[in-house]
Amino acid sequence: MRECLRGDEAAWAALIDKYKNLIFSIPIKRGFSEQDAADVFQRVCLLLLADLGNLRDPKALPMWLIRVTSNECSHWSRQERPHARAEPIDEAPPATADPAPDELLSQVTEEQSLREALNSLTPRCRQLIQMLFFETEARPYQEVASSLGLATGSIGFIRAKCLERLRRRLDATDFPGK
């Protein structure tokens, strides 16, 4: 955060990269289209840039982002979203009622903890877990093995080791899903 305040563009890019999924996930959970979620994301980033100097504790940043993003989603729903398009878009899911703030906060905090734990793994473990558990359709072991340059028979063993590392990292945090 200090480097961002000094005008370091690489630090700003790293800060946004670290929290982009956290920020973007909140409007998506509220049923915003990707375009509307991107607009909310931009507004939150501008607010972060404007208020970064006022944030004293870097550990408070994720909670600040959750609160500000939730507020921006509410603002967007009331002000901009109803007037954004004259004709409905079929792909956009309908906006749902806002979840309870405590429920949203808990869910988003848990997801951010999981993202941070995943990012701390080796690239191979991260990629393996992504392919097996986070893609819309999990890939067969043979395809995963081919993509990672591994023997098909080793995927189960490596998967177990990667999941154990992930579990240990989550256990070291206050991950609510333990």
C-alpha cells in the first residue's frame, strides 16, 4: 500500500491483481451481468485509489473492499442499473435480492482466504486443483496429466499431496470452512 501511495504502478497492479476476484465476486453473487460487475469493479478501484491514504492497517483492506463493493452494488442497483439498458439481455442473470450483509461477508471472506491459500501453492498444484475442481467441467485425469506433463497414474497421488498442502495453509488461517 505504501508503494502505491508513492506512485509505483507495479505495486498498484499487484494490489489490484490480489483483490480483483474479491471485488468482482460481490456483484456477480448479487446477479449483476459481467459488464455491470466490471463497472462496479472500476468504481471500487477508483474509490480505493482515492481513499488509499486514509487506510491505516493493510490487514483491514479486504474488509474495506467488501464493504465498499457492497455499497457500490446497492448504489448501482438503485441508480444506474435500472436505466443502463432499454432492452433486456438474455445472458444476464436476473438480479436477486441482496443477501444478508453478514452472510455475504462470510462467504466473500471465505472465498478470499481460499484464493490466497491457492495462490501460495506451487504453480503445478494450483493448476492441477484448478483443472480438477474449479473448471465448469472437471477434466479427466488423462487430459490433466497430458497438460501438466505427468503420468496419468501419478495424478491421484499428486492431487492428494496438493490438497493436503492447501488444507495445511487453510488450517494456518482463520478459514471458516475448517
